[in-house]
Amino acid sequence: MRAVSKGAALSLVILVAACSKRQQEPVALSDDLKKDLATVSSGGDLAIAQKSYQPMRFVSSIEQSRPIAPAKRPTTSHQR
């Protein structure tokens, strides 16, 4: 019982320490990072993956799936 209460108290102390609000100074962005962000946001020469995506054009013969020809329906003659 004592180990459980110590574990709970320790967890509570860690939780309070992690969640406490501290005033942190804002971190200044470096010039290189600002330049990179400006290039990305302006749509510069960097390609977005979704725009430049092209499906694979060449597939080996093992990987190719050949479409199966549909089976022909037998013709039935209606006799009355």
C-alpha cells in the first residue's frame, strides 16, 4: 500500500511539474529558416509531393496483372 501511495504521489508531482505554466522567451527564427519558409510559402522552385506525383510507368512482367477475358454466356434458345 505504501509503494502505491508513493508512486501516486511521485506521478502527481511529475504531472504538476510538467503542466506548470512558465513564461518562456520566444525563440527567434534564424535567417536561413525565414528564407526557407518564405520560399515554401511563395511556391518557389520546391515541388510539393502531391503535385509532382506520377504513377509508376514501368512494371516487370511478374508484377503486371493481365485482365482476365470475361467468360461468354452460353446462348439459350427459348423453345415453347
